[in-house]
Amino acid sequence: MTTSDIELQARALKALGDPVRWRIAAALRSEELCVCHLTEDLGISQSLLSHHLRVLVRAGLVEGEQSSYWTYYRLRPTAFSHLADGISTLLHNRPPRPTRRPCPPPGRSAPVDELPDADRKAPPEPNAG
């Protein structure tokens, strides 16, 4: 997966992370709708809907098509398939039990076993007193 793919998927997930935009996507699941239908179905203002549609279009999840005076919006199934593939890769292409990387000791930026010998400090000697 390239950095570009990751950025596109992150943008799509961020766009869908808003409940209003999720509701818009759900409304477009079964039919193409214009702004007048969506404002009525979702009970939101036209300006708020236009803002959310713009975010979904920029994220590549929704596209519009001009039909006479109205613009009809629809989901882009390939974008959702690509997003689903990315999520599936996260879940299915991993070992059954992921390994655990050890944390560095306090004040260090790398685990002790990865430090050069010169940077390793011996544990403090107990005070003989």
C-alpha cells in the first residue's frame, strides 16, 4: 500500500467519521438524490448539506451529475470497495498474535538491547554504608 493510498483512505474515513455525512452516504446507498431530497430526508439546511456533500465529493466517495436544473448525487462504489480493501488488509494480513515491541526505559529513546554498548549504563551500585 502506497503513501498516496493511505492518505486517500484516511481522508475517506475522516469524511465518513461525521454522523451527518454517514447519514448522507446511507441515504445514497439505494438511489441517486438531489439536494432537495436530501435536505427533506435528513432534516438539515441546504447550506449544511452542501458543506457535507462537498467534503464527501473531495474525499472521492460521492459524485454529482447535472440533470437539467438539479444535481443528483450518488455513491462511488469503487471508492468504497477500495476503502473496504484497505480495512480488510489491516485485519487479515497480520500474524495470529502480533509481537510486542519492548518500550525503552524512562529517559531513553530506544530499548536498551538496541543501544550501542557505550550508551548502556550499568545499574547503580547499592550503597555500602
